[in-house]
Amino acid sequence: MFNFLKNNKAGGGAILVFDIGGTKMRVAVSRDGKTFDEPKIVQTPKNFEEGMAAFRKLVNEAAGESALRVLCGGVPGVLNRDGATIFDLPNLPGWNGKPIKAELEKMFGVPVYLENDSVLVGLGEAVAGAGKGHNIVAYMTVSTGVGGARIVGGRIDEKVFGFEPGWQIINFADLAKNEDSGYLGRYVSGSAVQDRFGKHPAEIKEQSVLEELSSELAVGLHNAVLFWSPDIVVLGGSMITGVNPIPLDKVELKLRGLLTMFPEAPMIKKAVLGDFGGLYGSLELVRQRLGS
């Protein structure tokens, strides 16, 4: 077992960055505060206690004998005001209301910084990916669920609880019929698409379906652009970058047709950091928190 506390008081030690998603958890070690080693990846257990055990094992494998200075990473769902507990995890209900920050700090004996996973991917894309060089970046991930964030000047915008663009209402008629419907994520997320069309999103090739998804996503982006007024919109997630994705050109065309309140629409780009956007974002957040 490696020594988590060694060199911590002196500010030495490595940085552990992580991304706990609804499907997979990823961890990596940064020894210079600028780059990170090859990430370690496993499936995310549905049970919280099993998840913590799997996370500890993954950190053990990633860090080896290296002392750790701090942990920073993303978790799915909404964090409470002090960023210590996560709520509203439809894909990981066993993690709801669990004191994840306290558990990790007790487990490793070092400070832990938590943020929503999609927010950290957005930060990563803003500073090191498709949004690099732009002041106001709107990021949206369309994957198992739908999330996102507003990044301003390379920093996560101020908020109380978080950003949840996937929970914006785009169909009031559906919501009136069913309180579990009407939200953007209920139409374009990977889990929603599988429920709606009866097959995995990667298997959907019908142009009529892709047109429908493009229109629905464009409505959500229209609202996000009106609220966030960004220079650029970066889209990521398996429904955008995976097999048989929602076609970005059609989304952009439909968005431009909807967006009549502004003189021009922001550019739209596909995310470029792949599965590790959250790790890049975590490393940037640590840099900002530590003032390095």
C-alpha cells in the first residue's frame, strides 16, 4: 500500500484526477501538474460501497508507490452546496445521497475536490480541446444522459448547485401527460433513444430517426444559447462522437433556423478530448484551486 500522506504537508506528492461516470470510472496520476499518466478504467459499480472499493483499488494501481497530494474529479448528478454529497443519479441510484467527499478524504487522507462530471469535461474542452481560445464556451454532452456547463475565461461559471441542460423542458405537452417526460434528456440521450426506438443508438441508421433527434437537440441548444450567449458550442458524448451519431451538420442547420433573437449563431464543434475530457478538466481545476 502506498503512502497517501507522505510529503502532503510540504505540498509535494502527485495529483490524482478521476472521472466517475454512470458507466465507467477513470483515474490517472499527474506527477508534474501539467500531464497525466495512462488512465486506468473499470466499469462503475451500481452499489456505492462496492464503487468505493473499486475506486480505491484503481487508485492503488494507478499511483503505485507515489505519495498523493490531492484528489480532484467528476461525479455524475447534482452536488449539494458544499460539494460533498451527490443527488439525482438515475443511472446510479445506489449512490444517491452518499457522502462521497467525506468517504474519499477518509480513505486517502488528502483534500478532495469534487465537481459534476459533465462540467469538468466542459472545462477540459474549453482549456485544452475544441473550445480552446474562446472566452465563453457552452459545453453539452449527449451520452447515457445529457449534461453540460458554461465556461467563462477558462473557468467554470458561478453557480449554486450546477448546470443541468438535459433537464430543460422542450415539450410541455408531453410533460403534462407524464411527469417523467418532456425534458431534453428524455429524447436525445442514449438511454432514452434505446427506450424510444428499441435498439442501441449505434444500431440506428434510419435517416428519419436521425432527423428527429437533430431537431430535438437543436431545440435544446437554442435554449442553451439564449441563456448562455456563448462564443462557441462544443458537443460531446457517445451520441455525438460515437457510431451513427446525431449528425452535427443537421443540428447546426436547424439551430440557425430557430435562433432568430441573435444576429448570428455561435459556431458548433465536436469535442476532441474523447473519454479523457474530464481528466483534463480535473487537472485544470486543481491548478486553479492550488493557484499554480
